[in-house]
Amino acid sequence: MGIFLAIIALVAWGLGDFLIQKSTRRTKRWPIGLLNIVLNRSGEKFSKWIVLFYITCAGAIVLTPFIFAKIQLLSWLDVGLLTLVSVVILIAALLEFQALKIGKLSVVEPAFALEIPVTALLAGFLLQEKLNSNQIFLIAVLIIGIFLVSVKDLTNLKKVIWEKGAGLAAVATLTMGAVNFLVGFSSRQTDPLMTNWFLNVFVAVVSFIYLIKHGQAANTFSYLKENTKLILNTCLFDNLAWIAFAFSMTQIPIAIATGISESYIILAVGLGFVFNKEKLRKHQITGLVVAVIAAVILAMMVAK
């Protein structure tokens, strides 16, 4: 069941990232009022906050009936742990959304594969889930592949030109690796649904306050009105992925759940090629193939 849930997370995350990219790029420039025009407060600038608000708000609403009776059972230690996870996931989500917004799926997604070694290293250090020499070798190969995909031009390495979004994706990966571990740990300490509900409530409240503070209330509601079907599908797949992922980590080791689910990069990259008509240079295609193969082998190795 744990492996089955990780596979559900794989499919849902692949579709979710594709839809998140479309969602963050869909927001129009809606200056509302003279003050917003002067300050250039537009929906385009705040699109990642708007999308993040709707995803987490939907998750909080849907999960509330299932965890309402358990809220009073949370200890202060549980609340502290969940708050820590919420802060880290907020930072990671903003970085990831921005990377998806400005970068190519075929470039950004392979970088996200670094979540596998980051999560595995944390699990190994804190939970004694050890890595063998073959896994370490594959991690090194994965990093090389991601470097090749992320660099536009290899002719002059003294002046490296990075693909747009590659740097953000790398930083997002470090934080998301920590999130994967913390979500797994907190799901074991409390409950998978409780963990997801708390994260959603925290991020939704922070996002809403941020949008209101920056005069984006009208833009936020206009976005939903103009993109109802897109945002509903985005909310569905992203929340489904996190719930399935959290449950899988309560039944199988965190490193195994992460290794299997992170293979969603193959699906996301495929969607980028087919629907976005993304083009890469020869060395980037080579890096993509290397990164994907390394990620898949690592996932299969971890799952054994």
C-alpha cells in the first residue's frame, strides 16, 4: 500500500507541477485603483502567492471535517513541529512556484530530482536510513546531469550562462528535501491528514494576509473567476500528491517513498516537451537523459 500511494503521488505531482506552471503564468496584470497603479501592484507580480493561496485553502477546507475532532489532541510539541514544517514548506513552495513560472519544465524538473538525495541524507543522519556506495554514485551522476541541463552554453565555462529558473530550482530543492523529511516525520508523530491540514491552514492564512497587505484582494478573486477550471485541477492534483505522499511515509521508509514519488519528473518533463514545445540544446538533452535515468535507477534501488 505504501508503494501504491507513492506511485499516486508520482502521477499527481507530475500533473500538478505542469498545472502550477500554467496557473502562475495565467495571471493577468490587473491594477486595481490609483494606488496600485502607482505602486505597480499587479496580479502578475503576485501570481505565485495567489496560486499558493488557492491550493492550500482548498486543502484546508476539504480536510477539516476529517481532522476536526483530533485538533484538541495535539500537544504543544506537535504544534511546534507542525509550525516548523509549515514555515519551511512556505519558503520551498514560493521558490518552487517561481522556478516553474520563469523556467522550462524540462530544465526545472530534473533539478527537483535532487530532493531524493537531500531527503535520503536527512533520513540517514536523523533516522539511520543509510546510503550505500551505489546510491552515492548515482547521486553524483544525477548532479552532473542536472548541471548539464541547467547550463545554456558549455563553450565558455569561465562565464557560465544558466538556464532561467535553474538556480531557483536548486535552492527550492534543498528546502523541499527538508520538507519531505519533516512531512514524513510529523506524519508519523501526529497523523498524515493532520499534518497536511495544518500545513494548508498555515500557508493559506499567511498567503491571504500577504495578498491583502499588498492590495491584491480584487486580483485574487478575479483570478479564480477567470481560471476556475485550471485552479480547481491544480488544487486537486497538488493536494492529492501531498496526502498520498504523507500516508506512504507512514507505511514505508521515508527514503523509499521519496525515491519512488520523485520519478514524477519524467511525467512533468514529458508534458513540457509535448504541450509547451520546449527546446533544449544537445548537451542539455544529454544531461536530461542522464538525470532522469539516474533518478529512476536510484528510485528503484531505494525501493528494493
